Amino acid sequence: MVFSLFNRKERHESRRAREALLARTADSRPGPSPDTLAAQREAARRTEEKINQIESEMIAAAVVARAGGERVPPGPGSAQRAEAPTVARPATPAAHADPSAALPGDQADALAIDVNRSALPSVLEEAAILYSNGQAQPASVALRQALADPGLGAWQSLAWLMLLDLHQAAGDRPAFESLALEYAARFESSPPGWSDSLGAPASAARAAVNGSAAVAFAARLDGSVAAQVESIIATSGRRRETIVDFGRLEAIDIAAAEALLRLLAQFERAPDALVVRSAEALFSAARNTIEPGRRDPSEAGWMLALQALRVLGRQQAFEDLSIEYCVTYEVSPPSWEPIGGAIRAAAADAPLQAGGAPPLPAAREPEAFALRGDMLGRMHGELPALRAHAAPHGTVLVDCRGLRRMEFVAAGDLLNEVVAMRSAGKQVQFIEPNYLVYALMLVMGIQELAEIRRRKI
């Protein structure tokens, strides 16, 4: 790609220009999967060509502006977007810009590449974009071809690590273990180990572990969550326990509240257990749907808030809220009853894991904002939460260990947010993204504005 034609930091001289890139590439997300692998590869090639064209326009504008001492003009389409501050270039090149900073063990010493002079190889860019757009199989084919390509030079280790992470994201342990053996023979070093936290789909998906299931809900829930709830209910009684994680939950509507009430009611009768992680977040989201004195057509928000307090074991708060409910609807207040042994709360910061399974790596560290699961489309739910987290901090830590995939559009939103944080004088550090997400960050240029802490094997 054209990133290496000029100093890549020029791309950050105008945030509006990057927003134009995001706007013009947002329509590159695929619809239904193409019928053939060739068609998928062709779609990815067109996406990359579009990015190349726009980057060329941005670089040309930067050169003209530098020659004339003028500000870089905004890219096409930026007139419709809000004005955003530009960010001064970092005073010194970040150490993590070197790909060796992202690679483990003794491979790091062999990868002394200056990213300002040598862009990510096109085959790795292609694979990163394919995976970000949900085309895992074409990404796997591209990476397989890259493994034996001597032209990749010091970048070849990254291709192996990307493919290993791709197998983990797909949950294909046999393919992962076979490739890990090849990796060990090729580089004469220990390969990465299998990680359940990387291999288990998150973000409203489920993973079976030792007779249990874990389900992570999205940040905003509406009536569409009913299908997911029915799927959980359909398998109740077949497992030892089910874990539901509301750690990302910010808002629900009445239809979602009704579905979640059905879920709790089912497990009060089911033979297997329901473990509710971040029940406090569930209560807060339900509480925000109601208002004392306002008689809504549905009482689901009230009932869900009361049920969440039962899960938390907060009897006094339950009784206070039940009085407000009584006054609002002019009915007898619900009476307190312990939730029983079938449903229990888990600690809000406990790792998402199934009973009897080995502990998973911690999903976040102190003072870090966690990104988890799949970041699809615009980051409307995550960015406000990230801003709130970042407000009191001079250094903003973003924990990416639970982040499985990030679409190109979401990565653009994240880049814009990093630009805004840097303009506010904050430092940003991304903690241990998988290598597919890491490669996408290199494509976007995020590593030039933020530190990316590599994952250790």
C-alpha cells in the first residue's frame, strides 16, 4: 500500500481527512458471503484499492500543503462531519512501531524494521482487512500463502502468529496445534499456547466448556435479544451451569427486559445453575428504564430491576424499590424472597469461565478499559464508556485481551478517539491485542499515536 511513500505520520495531520477515509470505506463491509473464494478475494482487493486511492489523495494533499505552508485540506465528504482538533505528531517515534515489539521471544531480535520506511506487507494488510470484515476463510488462505514467502523477510513471524490467532478465533484447535508444531520447527522456539479466552466467541455468543456454557451480552439490548434468550432456555437442563455476563451492558429497552425476565424465571425452575456476572450492571440498566410516579404500559423494567436486586442479595434496596413500585402502580408491593440456589451472582471482575474449567487469563487489569468480543460497525456504545473512563486519567489503558475481531469501520472510530485523546494531552496504551487486530491497527496507523503492548507467549 502507499503508506510507505512518505512519512506515515502525515496521515494524522488532519483528523477530518481520516474521517473521510472512514466514511468512504464504510460501504466496503460485505453483505451476503460471495459464492466463491475468488469472489471474496476480489472483494478484498477492491477494498484495498479504495484505501490506496484515498491514502494517495491524502498524501498528495499533505505534500501540497507542506510546500505552500498551508494546512492540509480535508478529504472528500468531511464537510458533513463535525470539526475535530488535529493532533501534533509524537515527539519521538514510538518503540512499538517496530514490528519486533509485537513479536514474542527470540523472534523480536530479528525484526528491526523501521515502520516509517517499510509498511506492513500487502498480503498481511489484505489478511487483516479480510478478517476484520468477517471473511476468515479468505484471510486464512492469504496467510497460508504468506508463510512460505521469503519476500516477507522479518515480517514472516507475524504471518504465522496471525494464522495461529485465526485458528483460535475459529475455535479450530486441531488446526492450531498442527500449525504450532510447524511454528516450533520453523523458528526453533516455543509456539503460543492455546487460550480459551481467545478461542471462545464472545459478544452475544456462547461457548461450551466442561458441561457448562458462557454467554456475554452486548452493550445495548433490544427485542432482538429474545432469540438469544430462547436459545439459552432451550438448552437449560442439559448443562451443569450457564454463565451470563452483563459486564458490557449499558442500556436495555422494555422488550429486552421482558426477555431477560423470562430467562431468570426459567432458571429458578431449571435443574442447572445460572451464574450472573456483573448483576450490578443489569440492575443499573433496568433501573434506568423506570421512573417513580410514571406508570409505563409494561412493568418489565421494574420487575427486572427487582429481580437483579434479588440476585445481588440486596434486601433493603429491594424493599425500597418495591415501595416506589407500589406507589407508582397503586398495588401491593412485591415481598422479598431470596433468589435461591439455582441463580447466583458472580463477582463483577471475575473472569468469564465455566465451572470446573481452568481459570482463564484475567480479562482486564486495574485502571484499564476492556474491549471484548467483536467490535462490529460504529462504536456507538463503547466510545462514550471509553471517554468516561479516560476522563480522570492521563494515561488511558485499553485492555484488548478479550477483543476477538474489530471491523474496519470500528477501527476507524477507535483511531479518531485516539486522535482526540492525544489532542487532550493523554497517552494511550493498547494491551495485548491478538495479532489479527494488531495488524489492523498497523493498517490504520494507530501504533503511531498509541503504544501497543505485545502479548507474551
